[in-house]
Amino acid sequence: MRIKFKYSMTFEKADQLIERYYEGLTSVEEERQLQEFLSQADLPLKYEPEQAIFGYFRPQKQNVTRKSFLRWSGVAAALLVGVFAIQLFNDSNLSNYAYVDGKKITDMDEIKLHAMASIENLPTGQTIVEENLRQVSSKELIEQQLNLFSAFE
Amino acid sequence: MSQERYKAEILPIRDKLFHIAHKILQGDEDAEDAVQEVLLKLWHTRDSLGTYDNVAAFATTVTKNHCLDKLKLKKRTESLDDIHHQRESGDNPYLQLERINTEEILKKIIELLPPLQQTIIRMKDVEEYEVEEIAEITGTKPDAIRVNLSRARKKVREEYIKWTRG
């Protein structure tokens, strides 16, 4: 079940961000969150100056295109972090496991060991043929062939 | 002009530009502000900078003119306090503003901020630059940018409250 908040962030968090905003310490991303919070209706009156200020800047943002020093390197870094995060996620959450005699094993090394052992027990195609060949002795083979020939006589 | 060229050709002459500004404006702080203003101006017009043969010479001229303008302005700038004083005396052109809307009030408040603070608050709150980026463009430390940004934001809030509830 998801808990639904009435506001996009708690007042405590908003107050904290507003304080940091006035100290020039908030990032662009944090200011976007704050803007989202402040654009909500029915906020307490104490947020009125910030609502006015953020409301004043908001429409201007859409008219601005900018290039920056760090933006693209930032995007690249974010992608890289994303890739690692995905790998980490895969490693930790989609872990490998095997059932050996009805027991679940998640340790990779142990799984490999069991897997190798069971592979060795499997007869390969070649060994099967060799086994069959050995069973059919050459003597028998010759007799069979001779019988076949004699039948035509 | 690309970001790389801006970095390679403009930032290295920062000290030279500061020297020019200092000669005209005298004070360290004023000169530093002026240089940052010029660098941000050049940054915002960097697309057309490539057309100048000698970008360094152009930047020098811009700095000189900018500082001379500042010097002239300094002599006849009315501070925000003066305006408030007028406001209280009843004879002030902004009185109607209050009745217009908050947008007009904020526009006016921001226009009356010191130029460097104006540029920085615009870059951060409208153009969405990070403080570190602005610091890199102006060849300063992020903390120096933060100080101006903080002053600008606090001033806007303070003035807004004065205008709307005063």
C-alpha cells in the first residue's frame, strides 16, 4: 500500500529547502522540487513570498535555452552511475540460486560446484557411442554379417 | 564561440581585466564585481564573440566601457531605500504598482538589485545554472557566487514583504 501525502513534500522538508535556498545552497534539482511544492494550492500563508517569487521565475524558465560547462558531463556521469546502479541492482536482486536435493542454494561457488558435478555424471554423446560399440563385439558383428550373406545363398 | 574557446581565450585574461577595472573603479570589491559582470556578459554573448579577430582586445574594451558606465551610474543611483523614502512621502511612481500585480513588483525589485546580483539570480533561478558553473564562468570560487546569490534572494524576499505588506 502506498502512503499518499497531501503535499508533494513535508512542510519540514520544504522549510529546510527554503532556508537553504536563501543561503544559496540549493541545487537546481532541489529548487525544482521546491517549485513543485510551492505551486500547490492551499498552502499556509507563511509561504506567500516564496510562492510569489517562484511563481515569478517559473514562466521565464521556459523561454530560456542554455548551454553549459557541466551539463553534458553531468549527463554522462549520470548515465555512468545509472549503468553501475543497474549492474548492482542485477547483482543484488536477481541473484542466482539452485535447488540441490530440494535445498535452495544461493552461493554462486557452491552452485557451480554442483553444476559441474552433475555435468560430469551426464554421459556425453561420444561416450554413449563408444559404450555401444564396445558392447557389440567384433566377433558378433562378423557372425551377423556372415549369417546375412549365407541367407542369400 | 564555443565553451572551450571561452575558457581558453577569455578566462586567462581575467587578471588583466581586473587590473583595468581596478584602475577605473578603485575599490577591490567594485572591481571584482565589475569583472564578474563583464565575464558573464561575454559568456552570454559568446556566440557572436567568434567574429572578433582579437577577442582579448575586445574584452578589454568591454571592461573599460563597462567600468566607466558604472562610475557614472554610481553617482546618480538611487538606492532602494531612497525609493522607500519617496514611497512613504506619498509621491512615488511605484504606488500604483502595488495595485497592479506581484509580477510587476518583483520585476522592479530585481531590476533594482546590484547588477552582478541581478545576473547571478537570473542565471540560477531562470537559466538554471548551478552555482559551480557560474563560478567556473567567472573564474571565482562557488562560495563567492553563493554570497551574492544569497544576498540577492534575501533582498528580493525582504523587499517583496515590504512592498506588499508595508
